[in-house]
Amino acid sequence: MCKVTAIVNQKGGVGKTTTCANLGIGLRRKGYKVLLIDADPQGSLTDSLGYCDPDGIENTLATIMGKFMNDENVTQNEGILHHNEGIDLLPGNIELSGIEVSLVNMMSRETILRRYIDTIRECYDYILIDCMPSLGMVTVNALTAADTVLIPVQAQYLPLKGLEQLLKTIAKVRRQINPKLEIEGILLTMVDTRPNFVKDIVSLLHDTYDGRIKIYSQMIPLSVRAAETSAEGKSIYLHDPHGKVARAYEALTEEVITG
């Protein structure tokens, strides 16, 4: 059974794209078939995997969603790129901004992405969707298509405070559109374990959500090496295979697999 996970936070700079890429490639390294979907008009996931000009790619997620919106035929592998680390990628670019606007006037506008994913689910074990840092219509499409949501949160007070709005949106999608949607877990990212306030943030997170939402025991440490991977166009496993971030994503991958 394929599991579709949306990686979501309405705030940027919290490690969504880095997590999507390294978790996806981590799952591939465990032998699973993995598709990553770049659902961000900035094309950050596409760029970070070595496709340096997302806006120059002809067939992207926007192309596919546009065809589904117009009831046009889409072939099974259309638009999918095969990355040299074994995962597949459906790229995203600025054209998604146009799709965001067009969706407003569509019938069943929340289900366009789900209709597409339903046609390819049988080809993969995991599909990870890297969402844009907003709660617009493309993100709602991702939540409607997903089985679970993974929420990366930077270990600081303000990003933590913004969680409530995201959780309300997820609850609304579950109530009105996708009753099977579950929260996979909250992942603390960019964690600098030296300051005492980080320990306070971790305690606050557990006090607020423990029992309601899974909080991954594995945290992703703050590291310049992790930031470098986006420019290198490859995963942390190739860029710094023995570093602390690679070990952290390996442990996270195990947590995701075991549930």
C-alpha cells in the first residue's frame, strides 16, 4: 500500500524541502519506491535536487494539474524525472502560482491533485509532497490527496506558536474533505541543542501536544552542511554521509517506516 505524506508548514525556512528530499532518499535507500512532488511555486525541492532552472522545465506539477482541470489525458509517467539517487520527482515551478488562481473557480477544486495521485499510487510505496509555505488552494489539494501530514517546526518560539493555525486547517480538511487524513508527527528541525531555551521549547511542545500528536524523538540538528545540500543538488547522504544530519535523517527514516 502506498502512503502519501504532505510535508506542511505555512512558515518558510523551517526545513520542509530539506526534510522532503532527505526523507525521500532515505526511504529509497531502504529499498522503497519513492516519488517526491514539488508543490511549491518557488521550485525549491526541484532546485535542491540539482535541476537548477525549475522555471525552464516544460512538464511540471502545474502542467499535470492543468490537464486534470481541463479533463485532458495524462500518461502515467508524464512529467516525472528520475533522479540519480533513485527517487522520482514531479517538479514544480512558478506556473503553480497560476494554478493557485485558476483553482478558485473550479468545481471540486480541492481534489485535482488527489485525482492525479490516484492514477499513480500503485507505482510507489511512498509519495511525499513538499508544500508551499502558505495554506492556499494547492496546499489544500495536497492535504486532500494525503494520507498523513508531517509538520517540520523550527525549534524557536514563534514558529511553534504558528502551529495552531496549521492544525486548524488540517482539522477542517479532515472534517470536510478527507476524513482519513492523520497527522504523521511533528519534527523539530534546525535544533541547536546548546541554548537552554531550546530545551524549554522542546518541553513546551511536549506539554502542549503529547498524547494528541506524535512528536518524533529524532530531531534534526542545526548544521551548515545540511544547508549546503541545496546548492550541491544532492542529498545529505552523499554530501556529508558521516555527519550528524545524515545520521539524524537515517534515524527519522526508521521512525517513519516503523510508525
